[in-house]
Amino acid sequence: MNYTVKRSKRRTVGLEITGDCEIIVRAPIKMSDSAIAAFVSQYRGWIDKKLPEAKKRAERNRAIDNSEENLRRAADETIPPLVERYSKLMGLRPVSVKITSAQKRFGSCSGKNGLCFSWRLMAYPTEAVEYVVVHELAHIKHHNHSPAFYGLIEKYMPDYKTRQKLLKIN
């Protein structure tokens, strides 16, 4: 199995599969090559499970990139009205709503309650988009992922766990 080792002043060893399906091992500077190989071997099952998922995600991202203009337009037309609708329902007001090109997250809420949504989210079903909108709005009240945060989401979207699964690559 091919992997790239990146050494730095860290204390622990970590494993990452990049968007390009490359396996990266991040290791402390003084960690031996044999210890790194043993670590990779120990996580072989995890790698075998996650690598096909990463390949599917990469294929989806290539397809999405080919239709970027359409997805951007759809995001501009769809997300702000959804934010407005759920904002009124939940009684939570963001200071701003922006559409971004984020690749690793569908949405975010800043410390000042500004919401950002990736146009890539539009490649998913409407139910998933609505879930991300409610999720980010809930961060205005709870800037964490506590039980109270998920309780707030569940109050307005009882089927949120089903919707959340729509965002996962199987």
C-alpha cells in the first residue's frame, strides 16, 4: 500500500485520505519508518473501508465541478429563501448568508452569526439542504454540537437523522 509520510513537530501520528484518494500519514519527526509502517498496518481495515468512500466522493466532486455554474445558480435561488423560512420558524436571525466554494463542509456559522453554505450542497436532495440550513441556524443559539443543539434541531426537524444520512457517501 502506497502512502506519503509528512513529519512535523507533533506528538501523535495521524492518518488522512485526501480528496485525491492519497493516503497521508502525519507523524512526529523522530518516529521510525518501521513504527509508521506498523501504524498503517494496524489501520489497514479502516483504510480499506474509507478509500472506496473517498473514491466515490472524488467522482461526485468531479461531476459537481462540471456543473458548477448550474449548482451556484441553484444555491443562490434556493438557500436564502430556505434560511428566511426556517429563520422565521426558529426565531433565529443570521447577520448574513453567503454562498461559498467550500469543499469540505456544506455550511458554517461564524462567531458573529454569519452563515455560509457551499454551492456543492445543491448536488444533494432538498431534504438534505433543508437539514444543513436548520443545522447552521441552530448554531446561532448553540455554538457547539451539544445535546441541546441537537434537541433544537429535532424540535423543528424531527427526522433530522434521516436527512443527515443523505449527506453521507455510502
